[in-house]
Amino acid sequence: MGWAELARQNFFVHEEGCTYSDHLVRTLRTVPGPPPRLTRFGSIEAARSCVAAGLGLTLLPRATVVRQLAEGALAEVHGPEISPVPVQLTRARRRWISPAAQAVATELAGLIPEGG
């Protein structure tokens, strides 16, 4: 599916300020023709749910859709190449880190490819 066809679809994207969603929106808006239909959400779950209901498309990190892809609730749409987005996990330098927060950070770090 090319950009012209994608720009005619309904898109459910993450809130403004999200690097990958903002990049997608900027790209879709450069396609000639009517502006794309975009709905922004403050949660990945909201966008993922709309897509699972068959209401349109979204662009999400693979780690957030692995289960839904495996279960067949979502399907991957192959389209134009999108440049990788750097991912960073940050915390306040001088703050105490709870064991639960450390466990989450360790798990997330395992999902992010080296240099990603």
C-alpha cells in the first residue's frame, strides 16, 4: 500500500508530541488530495482498540501489538518504509528506584534492540 492509498484511510494515532505518530501525520499531510482523517489519542490502547474494531489504521511500536498480531486481532499492513525512531528510557538521576520500577526498566530494555 502506497502513501496515496494510505492517505485515504482513517488513522488513529498517539497524541501530539509522539515522535513516530507526528512523523506519520506530517508525511500523510504531504500527499496531494484531501487531508487524511486523523484521530489522536492519549493512549496506545485506544488507538489499538479502534483498529481492532475495523475502524482504520494505526502506527504503533511492535512491542505493543505482539499479542494482538499473534491472536489475529490485528494484521500488519505493509506499506512504504518508515525510518526507525530512536527509543530512550529515562529517569531522574538522583531519585530512588523501586524494585518494581527497576523490573519494568529491565523488561523494557530487553524489548528494545541494541542501538534502538
